[in-house]
Amino acid sequence: MSAYAKLEERFGKIAAVGQAAAILHWDAAVMLPEGASAGRGEQLAALEGITHDWLSDARVGEWLAAAEAEKLDAWKTANVREMGRKYKHATAVPGALKEKLVKCSTEAEMRWRSARKENDFAGFAPHLEQLLALVREIAQIKAEAFGVGAYEALLDEYDPGRKVAEIDAAFAPLEKELPGLIEAACERTKALAASLPMVSIPVERQKALGKRLMKAIGFDFQHGRLDESAHPFCGGVADDIRITTRYDEADFSRALMGVIHETGHAMYERGLPGAWSRQPVGEARGMAFHESQSLLMEMQVCRSREFFSFLAPLLGEVFSVRGNAWEAEALYRGYTRVERSFIRVDADEVTYPAHVLLRYRLEQKMIAGDLKVRDLPGAWAEGMKSLLGIVPPDDAKGCLQDIHWPGGAFGYFPTYTLGAMIAAQLYAAAKKAQPEIPGEIAKGNFAPLLTWLREKVHGKASLLGQGELLKEATGQALDAGVYLAHLRKRYVES
Amino acid sequence: MSAYAKLEERFGKIAAVGQAAAILHWDAAVMLPEGASAGRGEQLAALEGITHDWLSDARVGEWLAAAEAEKLDAWKTANVREMGRKYKHATAVPGALKEKLVKCSTEAEMRWRSARKENDFAGFAPHLEQLLALVREIAQIKAEAFGVGAYEALLDEYDPGRKVAEIDAAFAPLEKELPGLIEAACERTKALAASLPMVSIPVERQKALGKRLMKAIGFDFQHGRLDESAHPFCGGVADDIRITTRYDEADFSRALMGVIHETGHAMYERGLPGAWSRQPVGEARGMAFHESQSLLMEMQVCRSREFFSFLAPLLGEVFSVRGNAWEAEALYRGYTRVERSFIRVDADEVTYPAHVLLRYRLEQKMIAGDLKVRDLPGAWAEGMKSLLGIVPPDDAKGCLQDIHWPGGAFGYFPTYTLGAMIAAQLYAAAKKAQPEIPGEIAKGNFAPLLTWLREKVHGKASLLGQGELLKEATGQALDAGVYLAHLRKRYVES
């Protein structure tokens, strides 16, 4: 057996156990009775322990070294590269330190839940301080091992190979143009009196609509499900994609776009090449690309005028509604209203990147040691003021709103806006290559777009680095210009 | 670390992975999209492979030997005994032979599904022959290793320590008395014109009733769920018990008793001692005892007059029904009707053991080599004639009806009737110890019964062998007399 074959076998086993864990994670969010969460935690820890041992086994290191000398095709070569990356992350940090992190972040997350409820930053700060100290220690160790910066070492877990310089270059034009763009977009919203019909729609009808839209986009219910959970997500495994949403009878609009967003993620997972389904090279190309697929569907496609001309009659049919408020143009205006607000997850397409820029700046400073936890509320207020022109009334609506930092996830935030930028570039390229795409979407036919995405993105999995993948698909490197042009066109010029 | 401590750690890990697998099995039956079953099979095989490797590890054998010399309390001593039993089963048979069995039974089960549909015994026979040959080979190997008979070696997997002589002694009075009892019970049914109201009841109301009954019995929804599946079962893990049922709007009666049956299983699992939840000694005491808990609830308790006086007003409320047919006595008669029929799973309390006796006889002969697969249909017809007085019109309603043999499970059938006998003995003993039990059940109060079961059965887990457990709980060894007296009292004398 060649070293490469041994690696494939090992990573195949790791993936099978990882898939089992993925279903258990879904179950924990969707099905688990309240009293069973401690037990579930132990089951998941047991599986995690197994895959970690298999992955960090010294023999994997030996096989990786030996495989370098073997003659491999492009996919296998990329597979070895991705295996190496996983091995590096698994082995760089001492086990005891990782265990400390898990314990500390579990505790911090628990404290954060009550702190957010009670607007108690002071009570939460010591936990965040402790957690930040551990994250910085780990970042430093990885940075030295990987030969990158500390923040980059954290980024790499979510968005492999992403460089800070690249993000800074991409975010700089946003930082410059966003305040003006937001101002103009808010003016447009006022001028158009944009709003969505506020009618109570029973959950069953919202579900039926969600499934109709999923099918239209190409979701295969032979290989997936739609369920409910407190926090919508796309989980499961490639041949069993499980997306969730939550329903509000008083406001159908969120579940509708939420389902589309998760379907975008789902189509990516489902479109990954089956032949590589249990190998690292067969995985999605990081969180920024993943978010690009959900945002391409939700924002680029399904907030377009073409989409609403498909959606309007469908809403009429499934919701049994009629009237001017349910016409395509009215829906388009309602779904493209812009408003400054404090909460990231409620933000619209134009203000969202401002929320991300703020967090990106702050977490970089925290990791660098240039921002102390105790100074976070002040820095938050200042950043909100300069980026969005508003200041949150309290910490619950400010620096306590997100789960990321309390969960130990530093370096995740930029992927949201990187994803939005990639989405803009991909959709522009798709339309350029196949100009019929928008017209077909107006007819509810997503196939031409899906076919293009399958070929250019989904089917490539992790064969290429993200920079190469974007360049091969669009002919361009990451470029804020395309994204800004899209925002201007939709929110200012139209 | 003592050898015992090493064993506890190892078996704790095995149990955690086994629990993960239990949830995935539940998911496969309740949630899994059709296209994902192959992938799920691979995930489960991966987990199975891990626990098998951990269990059959030679070091486990060494620790077991060393633990014998350590000073251990009764629970730990029993734990080592149960660990040893698992180790023995895991290591007795060569891996290649076990793999052959899995492959062959998977294939046979698949062929059986279509053979049953098409009433094609001839097409299925070669697969069953091949499978039987493998099962006999394994039984022989285990018999030599364990120093028991071949059929006993198979029994031991389902009902640890059970002896053929014991079953034969317990079944002999049944064989003798059942034909007469069945005849008399059928006459009673005719005389009482016993039948249940045939009214369409919406699934939602049946579900609501099921949950009300589960709660009354003591099921804790903080640690469990009720869902739907094609074949009802009790799955999940002790702090997350997941029972399922299926609903027929035209016939509410089956889901009702089905839910009670599975709740009986669930109460056993949930009542196992938490301190031993991930150790072999903390597991239920075999399939016969498990079935005794479901049958105690379904047959002993919930087909009693007392139960129907609790149920009747509840049905009126939840189903919004009224009239004579919904009175307690009418329901009691309807639920205790007896009829000869071909299908085991549809059989009533009186004819059921006849179906089991037939299968027990036949599978013993097959394992002994005294009955060839090609002679099975004839032997089936003959056995049905002598035990039940009827002959099935075809093999689909005869020897093709059960999944057990096609799945490779020989030695499982007797546990159904052993369970029924144990249930009769336990309920008699419980009522003797606490005569208020039936009266409390008439009020919907299951607590006195549950408390007794928790103390005498559930809380003991696998501390004792099954014979001792029964004796300590009831003061008696296995005794068909109690069971027969129960049947006579309910179906002949009342």
C-alpha cells in the first residue's frame, strides 16, 4: 500500500465518523430533548476524540512526508495538501491547551447567554479575558508553526490560506464608500416607502412555500430535509443535507429568505464531487466560499427583480394572498429596504458589511493585544458611530450580541463579507457567461445558474486554493469593486 | 490504574460510541431521506468497527484476567462478568466469518423483502440456506468456546445465560394447554361479540392521546420523544429515549397499545441506574426481561378492567367520542378479543405464544441440522395446524412473514414468550406486595407500580443473572403456571 493509499484510508475513516457527528449535531439542534444535552456532549466528545487521535497520529505525518515523493495526479496532490493542512492544525497545539480552550469556551458561552439577557458586560468580561488569553496563546503557537501572523493562523481554520493583507485590500474600498452608500440607500428606502406586507401566514403555508422554492432551486429531497431550529443552519452530510429555519407567523419574510440562504449552502455541499466525498480535497473551499453560495442565492439572485416576478404569483398561490402589496415590484422594494440597526443578524445587504468591518477591526486588535476586553464596549460604540452613524443603547445590542467570541471563534467574521464579495463576482461572471440566467430565474428555472456553479465552483471542491478558484471561475482576483457596483446599482441607482 | 479501572474506562468509551450509533439508528428509521441510506450504513459500520476493535483488543482479555484478582464490590464484580461475556462474544468468532455473515444477511434480508411481496419461497430459499450454514458454523464455534449447546450459544446473544432446558420446561405446559385455551377464548369472543369502535380518528388526536398515556405511565419528555416510523420501536439512549409508532386513522387501537408497549420498554431503559449508565452491568437484563417490561405494561396492566376505567373517559375527552362502544367494559371486551390468525405481529395475547412456540421448534431443528430450508414450508404448515388449528394459504402468510431469520437472528423468538411469562409473574408479585396497584391504575396513577418495578427490576440492571433477578423480584423461578392462570382468568373465566 502506498503512503497515499494509507492516507486515503485513514481520512476516509475520519470522514465517516465526522459524518456521524454531523448528524448528531443536527439532531442536537432539532430533535434533542432538553435533558439529554449533557449526554449528547459526551457522545460528540467521544467521536471528536477518535477522529482527533486518528488525525494527529504520528504515522499520518510520516505518510504525508512519504506521499510527497509519490507520483500523484492533481486531485490527489491537492488531497495531500489538504490532509497536511488538517494534520498541521491538529498537531500544532498541545492537547492540554486545546482541552483548556474547550472548557473555557464552553463556560464562557454559558455565561454569555445570561450576560446578554441581563446586559451584564462586566460579569462576562473576566470570562472573555480568560478565553482571549488562551486564543492568543494558541494563535501564537500556530503562527510560529505555520509561518504566518497570529490572526492569520486563526483565519486559516475558517478560510484556509486567507491573508490579512488580502482582506485589508478588499475591505479598504468598503470602509471608504459604505457610509455614503448607506446614507443614499436609506434615502431611497424612505422615498420608495419600501415595506413588505404584514399579514399573518400560517407556518404550514410558509413551510410549503419553502419546499417549493427549495425544489425550484434544485434541492433534492431524496438527499435532504427541511426542519425547524432556534438558529437556522445547513447541516448533515453531502448525501443527506439538512437545512433548518424558524417560522414567525407574523413575519413570513425571514423564513422565506432564510430557507433560500440555507439552500444556497446546501447546493454547494450537494454539488461537491461524489468521488471525493470522504476526502479533504472533496470538502467545500472554506467558509468564505460557503457563504458566497448562500449569499449568491439569497442576495444576488433572490433579491433581484427577476426573482420577484417568479415569486409574486407563487406567493399568491401558496399563501392565498392578492393585492398590490403582493406584486413583484412591491415585493422587490420591500425586500431591498435599507435601515441602520444595531443587530448584525437583522441587518440588510447594505449595512451588513459595516457590522462585519467593525468586528474584524476589533478582533484583530484583541488578538494583537492592542485592545483590552474592558475597553471593548467603548471601542464598539466608536466603531458603530464611524461606520454606521449610530451608537447602541446598551451592550446587549452591542458587543454582547454575537456568539462567535464567547464560543472562541476569532477570525470567522470576515468570511461573511468576503463571501458577499465572492458572490457578487461569481454572479456577475455567471451572467456574463450565460446571459439567459436572469430571464430563466424569472421563469423559476435555476438550472442554467446551477449548472454553471456546479462546473465552476461546487465540482471543484478544494482542488484549488480559494484565490485560484475565484480567478478560474470569474477571471478576476478578489475585487471589492464588483460588490460595490452591485450595491450601488441595486440600492442607489435603481 | 487498576485493571478494573482500565476496563471501566474502555467500556465507557465503547458505550459513548454505541450511544451515538443508537441515535443514528433511530434517525435512520425516523428521519433519513431515502437516498442517504447507503451513506448511513457506512457511518454506522465505521462506528461499529471502532467499538469492535476496542472490545476485542487483546488487552481487554488481559485486564479481565487481572481484574479477577482485584477486590471488587458486587456491582463491579457483576460488571466484570458482563464485560467478559461481551468480550467472549466479540472474540470467539473469526472476523472474516463475521463479515461473511453481515454480507450474507444483508443480501438475504434484501431478497426476503421482495420474496415476501411476491410469495416466492423458492427464490429466497438458497439465500436462507447459505445464511443458515453460516449461522450454524458460528453457533458451533461459540458453543465450543462457551461450553454450551449450539442453539444456546445463539440464545445467549439475546438472553444471556438462558438454557434450552429451561425454555423447554417453561414452554411444555403452554404447548399442552394452549390449543384448548385458544378454543375457549375464541368462543368467549364470539359470545361477547367483542369488537372495538371503528371510527376514524385523526392522527393528531391519536398522538395527543399517546402522549397523555405516556405521561400517565411516567415517561419524561425532558428525556425522550415520541415519533413515527414504519416499524414501531424503542430506541435512543437512557437519557434520551425515543419511541416510535405508526398511525392508522381508520384504526386507532393499534397505535394506542403500540405506544403503551414501547413506553414499557422506555421505562425500563430510563429506570436503569444512572451511575452505571455506560457500563455493561448498567444495561437491561436481556431481551426476555426487556419484553417483560413492554408486555407488563401493554398486556398485564393496560388490558385490565382497571385500566379501561381510566382510559374510557380519557378517550372521550381526547377523541371527542361518546356512546356505549366507548364505555370501559366495551373497550375491555374489544381489546381482549381472541382470533386465530396467520400473522404473528397481529396476534392477540392468547394466540401469540403459539406463533412463538412454532418458530422456536423450527429454528432449533434448523440449527441442529434436523430441518432443511426446503422443508420449512411443510413444517410450518404442520406446526400451525397442530398449535393453532389453521394452515396459511401461502408462504407470505407463513414462513416468509418475519424478518428475524432473513436478518440472521436465530434464537430471538423465544424471548417474546419468555417475556410474557416474566411479565405475568412480575405483575402478580407487584400486586401481591402492593394490593393498591390496580385501584391506582384505575385512577391513572401508575406511580406505585413504577416504584415497585424501579426497585425490583429497572434499578438492578444486569447486577444479577436473569434467573436470580426474577427470583428476587417474585420469589419464584420461571413458571408457566402464573402466565397460564392469567390467560385463563382473563380469557376463559371472566
